[in-house]
Amino acid sequence: MSTENSASRDAGASTPDDGTEYQPIGSDQIEEKLAALSDEEAHQRAEALRAGLEDYDLDEEDTALLRGWEDGDPEPEEAPAPPVLAVVGRPNVGKSTLVNRIIGRREAVVEDVPGVTRDRVSYESEWGGKTFTVVDTGGWEHDAKGIHQRVAEQAERAVDVADAVLFVVDATVGATSTDEAVVKLLRRKGRPVLLVANKVDDISQEADAASLWGLGLGQPFPVSAVHGRGTGDLLDAAMDALPEVTAYGGLIPRGGPRRVALLGRPNVGKSSLLNQLAGSDRVVVDETAGTTRDPVDELVELGGRMWRFVDTAGIRRRQHMAHGSDYYASLRTQSALDKAEVAVVLLEASEVLSEQDVRILQLVLDSGRAVVLAFNKWDLMDEDRRTYLEREIDRDLAHVAWAPRVNLSAKTGWHKDRLVPALDTALDSWDTRIPTGKLNAFLGELVAAHPHPVRGGKQPRILFATQPSTQPPRIVLFTTGFLEPGYRRFIIRRLRETFGFEGSPIELGMRVREKRTRKR
């Protein structure tokens, strides 16, 4: 079901949607009337309306929706973070392919060219009953410069926070000078290292793996990341090398930190913002648009709490025009959004809203995630321009006027402290449930003051309402007829004005039910 103005599939035929909202005549005092209504009175009204539904034909799904709501989720307990296993090596030795093999799904971007992975990217995995985090890294290059140097720096930082390391070497090529340089660095770090001789596809190539004893890291593990050969023995050894909990990750709540996706078109400043929030160069930043290929997870402490930020690849103008790693990176961006709870959509204050910006916003709305709008480079705008810009934003983003806005600078960190209150506001709304009594009292007062227009001699009535779920808030109306789209928009607007929901989309569904035929 889509958000904001949705209806369930059994709602019946509808009138054409011209995108307008029902305009009520006169005012109402709904907030005052609700404030004067006790919870007990609201509950009794709702019970009477619920009893009246028994006169209508209800199916099993209706009955399940009407069973009530279990209040009070237990507070998440704190649990130690799982150990971290970093996968490192020079470019194009098959690190991301091995990571996909370890986690059992195609998550890491893989393409038959060097340098597809640029950042360090974390994935949760499990082997032999043990949970751990595997970190994919960009390729290490000897004497790298420019963006390649920053990729190598990210790989080195991954080793710093790892409990054990898989050092991947292409067995068909043998040890190179870059491999030997990596060995020296790994020795300085002092982490347990398992040497992985990749691309050993059959027994005839095992001699290639044996030649890697010369690197001085002990027994090479011959594997084929593509076919899975030898990866079981490698993971058994890795589990023996990993501690029960990470020595570097600290405590993470059992429920997990709130998950935040950073979205925006390429080169709008997502990676710079994540680095500012993390307080370190966590993600590769370069003038080249599209530097980020994989979604990059980062635990960041903000406002005294841990958050899990995901920096995503910039969504390009048309996905069908993307190819290779760009195409798969676009799919993973959508996957990252699906796993997030709130999306921070980064927009450039100095530029007009583009087609890409509109598409990204729509992607977030369709996902049902909470939303925060962040306007980058606001500090570069003079006071006169800011006044006009606010008006332009109000006009261009009227359909998401309910989303909190933050004006900041991703490069300097100016006003980044305002992001946490905006995230809290959006997530609180996303988690909000209106008590059934209050919800039905609100709708009763609303319909009494502003009844649905009569169409063809008929006027649909709202029989009962319930909110079966949150994240996002989903409200289901049982009605005697189809409510026009404009009237549904009106209901949603008044829900926002009365109960808040700042930063969260609202799903509004309908179930049109007919009165049960009485037997003679």
C-alpha cells in the first residue's frame, strides 16, 4: 500500500483523482472537543462503534485487524557488539566476491574491473552459530595517489577496528610487491591474519597457493570465491581467530541503533556529511561524482546516542541507463533505504530542485520511511537570498511540507547539531500510534463538522477506524462507500494538525463493507 493517500484493494471503484484536496466550509473546534473528552469516554464511544460493525459483512482479515493493539514494547537491552572480520588486499583479487560468498547473498558490488569497491562496507553474517561483522574494503595499491590513496586509507582504517583480517591474494598471479607491502602493514597492526589464496578453482591450481608460503603469514587457505571451494575451511579458521565480542566496537543496544539512510543525487555532499557526523574521514570523498558505489554503514555517536548511518550511492537520472557496478549500486541504494527507519534527503540550497531530487523524494515517500530534508551549503547563501529561497522551497516541496528541515553545511559541519532533533521528531512521529478511542472520536467530530460530499444521491459514512501498525502509521477506515481522494487528503491533513506526525508519511486505507442481509 502506498503512503499518504492510499486505499486498500477492496475499497471499490473510485472517482478520478485530480490531485486536489476537499475544501471544508467553516471552522471546527476538534482539538478543544478532544481535549475535553476523557480517555474513558472516548473508549466507550469506540466500543459502541466497534459493536455496530457486527451488522456488516466482515472477512477474516477484517477480524484480524480489529483484534486490538498490544501496547508497551520492552526496552531494548544492551548487548556486546559482534566481532569484526576485515577483508583486505590489492584491487581485483576477488575481495567483494569472497564477501558475498561469506554473507551468502549478493550485496557487495562486483564487476570485472579493478577498483569497484572504494569504501569499507560492513555486513552482518553468521557461521557455525557465531555472529560476526564482515567488512569489505577497497583495493590497496602501492604508491597510490588521489582517490586511490584515499581508498587505501579506508582499508587501513578497517584493519584498525577489526578483530581479525582475511588477506586476499590472487593465487594465479602470485605475490606482488603490493602484496608484500600490505604484509608489512598488517604485521605492524598486530591483528590475527589469515592468508587467502583466491581463484584456486580446482586441485591442479593448489600448487599456486603453496607458493604463497613465502609471504611469511603461515598456511595459505586455497579458495575459489566464485565457486565456494574451500570457503568452509577458511571460515572455520576465521571463527577460531575471532573473539566472542569485538574489542573495538563497544556496546550496541540489542534493538540496534536507529538506522538513517543518507540519500541524494551524486556529488551533493552525502559522504562529506557522513564524515562530519562521524568526526573522521570515514568515506572516500572526491570531486568525481559517484564516488560511493556501495551503501556504507557507520556507527556514529550524536546527541549522546549511537546511530547507524548509511551513505548511499547517488541515484542517477534514469536507472535503466546505468550499467555494470552503477546499476547494482543503484539497486543497493534502494535496498539500504528499505533497511533504514528514517531517510535524510540531502538537497543543494544553491540549486533549483531537479528532476533527480523529485525522484529521490518520491522513492523515500513510496518506501514509507520517516523523512528529514537537509539543505546543504546554506551557509553560503546571503540573508536576502535565504528569504527568497525559503519561499521557493515552500512552493516546490509543498507535498512534503510536513517533513522537518535542517539547513547545514556538509563540508564544514555548520549546524550539523540540528540534525538530531529533526531525526528524533521524525522517528517519534513514525512510531506514533493514536489510541483507538481518540482516533474514532476525532473522525466523529471531523465528519460531523465537515461531512463527505453527496455523490449520486449517496453519502459514504465512516463506521470505525483503527491503527493496526506504526512505522509508518497505518490507519484503516471501515466505510459504507468509497471516500474520494480529495477527502482522504483532507483527513490526513487534519490528522497531522491534530496529532502531529511531523516527518512521517501516513498510510490511510479503506475497507468498504456492506450491511449483512438479515435472514427471514
